[in-house]
Amino acid sequence: MMKVFEANISYKVSDFLNEHLRNTSSFELANQKMFDTCGIKHFFEKDEDFETLKEVISDNCNVLEEPDRAEYGDFQTNEDLANKVTLHLVSKNISPEIIVEPTCGKGNFIIASLKNFQSIQNIFGIEIYKPYVWETKFNIVNFFLENPKTNRPVISIAHCNVFDFDFKQIEKQFSEKDILVIGNPPWVTNSKLGSLNSVNLPKKTNFKNHSGLDAMTGKGNFDIAEFITITMLKTFQKMKGHILLLIKNSVIKNIVFDQPKNKYKIASIEKHCIDSRKEFNVSVEASLFYCELNTTPEFDCTEFSFYNNQNSYQKFGWLNDKFVSNIDTYIHTKEFDGECPFVWRQGLKHDCSSIMELDKVNGHYVNGLNEEVKLEDALVYGLLKSSDLKNTVINQTRKFTIVTQRKVGQETKYIKYDYPKTYKYLTEHQESFDARKSSIYNNKPLFSIFGIGDYSFKPYKVAISGLYKTFHFTLILPQADKPVMLDDTCYLIGFDKIEFAVYALILLNSDITMQFLQSVTFADAKRTFTKDVLMRIDLLELAKTIEKQNLLADLNQLNDKYKLCLTLELWDSFLNEMTPVNNRQIAMFA
């Protein structure tokens, strides 16, 4: 194997090109010869490429090290996987006439398609990285040299940014044909490519129409493969055919989640899970996204293992107006899918942990810079992070945090006069606050924090980690007669009465709640639990179904283990607190 234009080329192809092109006078004639040989249109885009190739292939010592493009989300599909994917489609009796690969890389999907589909009339491959364009062309030439009797479609390999390519021209020209969109788009986000100064980006657009704060805090940071997949769905949904793209699981989930809004004409939606470590040597949860085009829209997705796809192992998507991760198990707990009577909140956010978060060593506060810090105690509170929420009840913290505001946007000038030591410490580290990148801090008072409000100062809290996949809730008690804070990786509900907090804890840690949450959460999500998920837990409905004797048994167990000494005396008040006001008024006059 040697390299030409930084692209791998077999000696067989090199010898073929050297023999058939060295005496060719123009690149137009060379293009015609290549089209006759392998069906590729415009093999050479310009005369300079043609002349350079002739010169290079005459010297078989041209070897260059191949660059690592993994940081661009560029994980090339190996030949074996590409072949298995196309054979999988053949097993479904799929026989496309038009092949479109929006980011064709080195062309392994194209080669596999040529090998396994006999009905192809046209192939369109798009690739921004020029060495891959050449390698795809060389691989196609090599394929036809080894398989001269194979069907030879018209092939176009475009050196182009996928976001600039006009896919609609294909849809218009071949609207009556059977199409297959296949490939492996980059597994990377727009912000990552932007940081790498990549030009392979769509024009700046809020393509999912996120509102201001969502866009500011990260929801505007979308996956490039998601943008490409949606472009394919929008463009080709009215054509007969199929889509099969290798994309991250989160992208597949997003597409199914948005399907009621978009109503793409797709059905038989499937997710075939692959082993990314085995196939690409990366720790990314990815699968094959498959769907049939030009059908009545469907709103759920059946999951398979790609390596053993005889039987599905679960189905996720929309059931009535609810989005769930496992439709079969959800059916048994759906009556608890409603609205939580208490508002779940995220913990506080400051983006300045080295200054705002403290340890206590020998009675002194020490910050993340290992500086001993002198502060008034009034603004210092115990702090819990996701990794701390392991026990069922917590009344001591290993860390502390400075809380500068009681609500978002509150003026912080008071600190200078009421707490001079704290103010001196904070101003000495002003540059750390100024270095915070999030735009949410722009034009806000000095030392501002977010995720703070009256709920933060409730003495009793029930909380869960948003990061860990443990379906377990924790009761948090005050520390030194002060409420304990949680960071923004945690979610919480707050109470003034310990009884209410404990009743809620028992309901949330019940088996039925765990089953419900397992049916609506996704194991591969960045955050297993979010506010949206937790707000779906109808605690009032759970409370109505729990047996009083089971409730009392759980309460006594907590009393014994944590010396709480609580009773069910306030249970009816708890139910009343969760009952909507209108329902209470109706009950009064019943």
C-alpha cells in the first residue's frame, strides 16, 4: 500500500492508473477512461490533479503518515462492519437504485453497497476531507478491477462540505427511484468542531428553535450527525426507500422524541446497538438508526442488538402523549405518570469551585487553591455533590460553599458591609469570577450564583443525583441548624416539616417508583435524571395506592436506623398539601 494525495492506494490501482493514464494527454480524456472503467464521474476535478497523479504514481516510494482525525468525530467504518450492515439490509429485501452517503469518508459503505446491492443505478458520496475523496475513488477503482463483471452504476464523489451540498437536486432528479441513505456521520458537536476551527459546520442557526436560556446553557450545542440526519429526513422523506446511519444513541432518541412535532414520513424505526469499543476503539454509545421512508409517520423505535437481532429487547418512544424508554414496562406504571405536586429544583451553580467550595481542616476553611480562608460563618453552608448522595439519610457534609445570594439576581453589595471578611476574600479572587465563561453571568451582580431561591433554604430536602444511574433518593437534614446546599448536578424538593420530607422519601424509594423511573429514563443519557423526568412522578397518586401498613413499616425502619422518632400523624396533612386547591374546595362542599 502506498499513498497519493495523502490517500491510501493499492499497488494494483496504482499500476492500473500508471498504465492507462501515463500517455493520456488531457484530464477530460482521463475522466472518460475512468468513467468507462468504474463509473466515477469527474474522477479528476482539474488538470492539475491529473498531472500530479501521473507524476506521483510513477514513484512508488510516496509514503506519508496518516493523520489522526478522531478529534473531528471521524471514526471510519471498517470494511467488515460496512459489509455486515449492507447484508443486514439485503436480509430485509432492500434493493436500492440510488445510494446517498452524506459523509463517505474512505468509501467503505460505498464499496459494501457495490458488493451487495445489484440494483444500484447511481451513487452519490460527499466528503470534505480531500485525501478521503481520493481514497474513496481509488477503492472504487480497486473494487472494479477485482470484480470487472459487477454492475457498474454512475458514481459521483463530491469534494464538498456536506452542509453546502444540494441534496434536493437528487430528490428532484430521482423522485421515482428507490433510495438508500447510508453512512456514518461525524460523532462530534458543533461547538467541538468550532473549537478546532473546522469549516465542516452548518451556517450558524438555532435549528431546534431553543429559547434563550436553553441555547445559552448548552441545548444549542447540537450533534453534527443529528443535523445531517435531520437534513436527510427532511429531504428524502417523500421518496420510496430507507435510511441507515450510524449515529450516537442520544441522536436517535432526539429524533424519536421530536417526531410528534416534525412528523417525518418515516416508519419501522429501529435502533441496532453496536459495540463502539470493538468497532472503533472509542467509548461512545452508538447504534444504527434505520427507518423506512414515504410512510405514515410512526412515533416509537424498536431496539435490537446488531450482532443478534433476531428478537427486539425493548421499544421506546411515544405512548399516547408520553415519551418513555421502555413501553412494555411503562404500561404497568403509567398511572403514576402525571405531575409532581412539589417542584423539583436543580442545585446551585457558580462555575467557580476553586473559590466558592471549601473544605474544613482543623477548624479552618481551605479553598481549592489550598489557601486557608477566613470568613464569617453566616454565608457558609454545607454542600453535597452527586457523589455524596449514597446514604438514605445525610446530616453531615464533607464540603462547604459560600452562598452570596438568596435569589437569582439579588444585589450583593450588602456583603461588603455585613460580612467584610467574606467580601475581602471574594474580591481578592475577582479574576476567577470574571473568567467564568457562561453568558448567564453577564451583567449580573458581583459574585452571582444561579440555582438559588427560597427552596434552597428549606431545612429538609429530598434529593437525587442527576449523573449517577442509581434509582435512590436521599433525605438531607440540616447541619448546625442551617440548611444544606446541593450543587447543580443534583435535583431536590424542599420541605419545612421533616415528616413531609420523610413521607416523600418513602414514596420515592418505593419499588413502584423505581419501576416507573426505569421505564422513562435512558441508561445512556448524559443525565439519567432531569427536572422534566422527576416532575412526571405523581406523588399524590403514589400516596393513594400505598398500603398504610407498608408505609408504617418503612417509617419505623427509618426511625430505628436514624433515630427519627416520627409518626404518621401528619400523613393526611401531607396528602392535603399535595391535593390541588380546586379539588380541596370541591371536597369541602361534597
